[in-house]
Amino acid sequence: MRRRQYSLVARLGCAFLLLTAAAARRSGAQVGVAVPGHGAGTMELDRVVRTFLLTDVLEYEARSSHQSVHFEGLGWIGGDYNRLWLRALGEQPTNEGTGDYQVDAYYGRLISPFWNALAGARVDSREWDGRRVNRGLLAIGLEGIAPYWFETEPTLYVSQRGDVSARFEAATDVLFSQRLIVQPRLEVNAAAQRVPEFGIGSGINDVNIGFRARYEFTRKFAPYVGLSWLRRTGETAALARRAGEIDGYRTIVFGLRAWR
């Protein structure tokens, strides 16, 4: 029965990515914007190599029992259609421990005016239950702008042992003025199989909701203050309690967003 459930989760994840890609390609055709092909125009656009770097999250999180620095950055190099994407995120405690880290590398291909298809790999490293654990994963996903200007990133992962997991991220900017911007963020992680040595149970693992208000002194430099709420669920919450960790928290964060 469990094998059937795991297979169903994996198939639903793949179907979701394929349907989203098809919808993105259709939307590009409807607005009359060129979708990547094999013509001379594509080659011309990819001859201009550009770079982009964004420190999306760099924040201090102060809780009564735990203080840490969270960071999330991404960058790419390439043309309009083909790019190499790099991403790093993690949490570093300020008092003890070596923290949790994740590094992603993707090949990205533009499939519509607002969507990139991504394929690559991810490396996880974290401190869990008193020891350092690491794993590698293959990844396939999408990155782009959904209706109502939500920056969206659904990704499906398969680990070196065949464990299937998924992550969904979404964020949007709400402008109160040309400089004052509030950004709601949502992240949901799920897994088809339990991976207890990583503190991961089957099903929905955790939900992270945040609101950050930033003031853009320039378009490339913006300090912010916000609220972050994390809740581990189900078996993942039970594993966290068993390892002496909390299963959720609410906290105020102070940070900086910058790009070039």
C-alpha cells in the first residue's frame, strides 16, 4: 500500500510540473511572444551573456531559545534562453552548531515569456540529532511568474537512494509606495518517503509563511523587517520533538535584500 502511495505522489508531482509547463507555453503563444525554438533569433539572443546575483534573504532571527542568521541567494549566467542557475540557502546558529545548508545547480531553459524549465542537482547538509548528515538529489522544476505576479517555484526531487520529495515556493510584492514594499512568502515541503536520519517524515513536512516589509533606498539595496512562522507537521514534527527540537515557532526577523 505504501509503495502505491509513493508512486502516486511521484506521478502527481510529475503531472503537475508537465501541466504547468504546458500552460506556460500556451500563455506565451496567446500573448504573441516568441517561445524558444531553433531559429536564428534564438542564437542571436543567446550570444549576449549576462549575469544576475540576488541576496533575497539575509536576516537575523531572534527567538528565546535560538538565535540564527538565515540566508538565501541565487544567481544565473547566460543568455535569454539558456542559463546556468545557482542557488544557496541555509541557517547558521549564532551560539552553537554548524547549521543547515543547501546548494542547487540547474540548467535553465526559457519555455515561455515568464517561465523557465530547470533541471539539475542539489546537495543538502545539516546537523541532526547530534551528527552531520549529507545527501545528494536530482531535481526538475519550474521558475516563473504565475497570475497576479506571484513568483513561483515548484520543484520535484529524487535523492541518491530514490526518495521522492517536493518543494513549492511563492512570493509577491505589494507596493504601498515606490519605495515601501511588503512581500508575503510561502514555502511548503513534502516527501513521499520518510528519511528519519534527516528528520523527514512522509507527507507534508513543514509550512513556512512570512511577511517582510522592505524600504528600497535604491532598487538594489533594501533593509527589511518582518514576521516568520514555521510549523512542522505529522511525522516530521514527531521526529523533531524526539531529537530535542521544537516543531514550530513565530519570530520577528531583521534583514537585507540586495541585487546586482
